[in-house]
Amino acid sequence: MPVALRQGGLRYYFFSNEGQPPEPPHIHVKGGGRDAKIWLEPAISIADSYGFNPRELSNILRVVEDNRDLLLKAWHDHFGN
């Protein structure tokens, strides 16, 4: 489970086994017993969320937007595509 980023007490990571065929690039966010899945492509959007309130999700989306290049690079470096 490679961690691509830590910010605001949250871990931004992906699973090494993302299914076959692999899903499009996305990042999982976890912290304080809450978690979310955020698509990185084709557009940044929330796939799933459990426990985060709308304000927290807005902040998460902002962090993902600000770090999208870093997150996509980590994804492609790991999966080789």
C-alpha cells in the first residue's frame, strides 16, 4: 500500500493490487476512521466517501488538485503505465 502523500492528518495512498483490469488512476484517503476514494482521471472527483463531511471532502479535493501531478506520477511509477 504505497503512501503518496501525508497531509492534515490524512494518508493519501493506493493499493498495489487495484484489480484486473486495473481501475483508472485514483487515490484512497484515510484518517480518523474515515476514508474516501478520489478519481484522478479523467477529472478529479469523489468515487466513494465514508465518514468525511462536506467541508472535509472539499479540503481533500483541494489537496488532490494541488498535488495531482505528484499523485499521478506515483501511480504511474508504481504501475508502470
